[in-house]
Amino acid sequence: MELSADTTEGRISLTDPIAVLGDERVSLDRERLAALPTEERTVTVACASGVRHTATWRGVPVTALLSEANVSDETTHLLVESADGYQICVDIYTALDGLLAFFRDGTPIAAHEPYETRFIAPDIDGARTVKAVAVLDARHLTPGTDPHTLETMAGTEEYSA
């Protein structure tokens, strides 16, 4: 099923564009996102509260998003930032298995949550599946750089698990 720019079943809802930073900086609005390929992944999210839920998520693969910004082969990590400033840093191999999800179990995320998107990837715990994604920033970290120094927990109250 493809995404389209409407908010009905099978169509994305997106208020603000998502910035993807690589060798180029691109701003992806809902029409541009709707033109990209989509995939489904079944992923279990383990929330900080101890609750686990398995869902089928549908959205744009991270690989397609990074291609839009002409990301360098030297990229080692991906910073994923929410609209409220929460930011995680994920190694590129984990990130490439991820999705910018718009749907959970066939229903738009925005139909049940105060956000429209979620970064989902296998092996990412629930607190690190960024909600309300605003920026994907491809980075080349030098050996010895701790990626956790680039993370922030600011502003997570509105989108807590």
C-alpha cells in the first residue's frame, strides 16, 4: 500500500515537514514522503514502564529517507530528534533497519496519539523509539566518540511511552 497525503486510512498525516541532513539538507513534507516507498515491520516495543507490545508498523524506510539527502558512505550514526527536543544517536546499521512510521496495526498513529510519526527499529527499546520525528541527521563519528554524548532527554513529557 502506498502512502498519500490525505489523513484517511492508508494515508499519512503530517503537520510539519521532516528535515533529513546528509550531504544535502532536505525538507520532506507529506506530499514528498507519500512519493517514497513504504514497508511494514513487526516490532515489539518494550516501554520503560515494563509494558511490551508487538505491532505492525508501516512507514518510509530510513534507507529511502537518507537517499533523499545524499548521505555519505562515511556515515556511522544517525541522530533522530523529536519535535520537543528529545534526541537519540543510533549506529547506522541499526538505523538502516528502521522506519519512519506513520501507521501502527493499519491505523494512522495520529488517530490515537498526540504525534504523527515514530522512529521504529528492531532492537531499540521503547524509550528510544522517537515520537514526533522532526530531524534525521546523518553523522560520521570518529573512533572513540561516545554517541550517547549527543543524546538528550529534553522535552519528553508530552510524548512519554
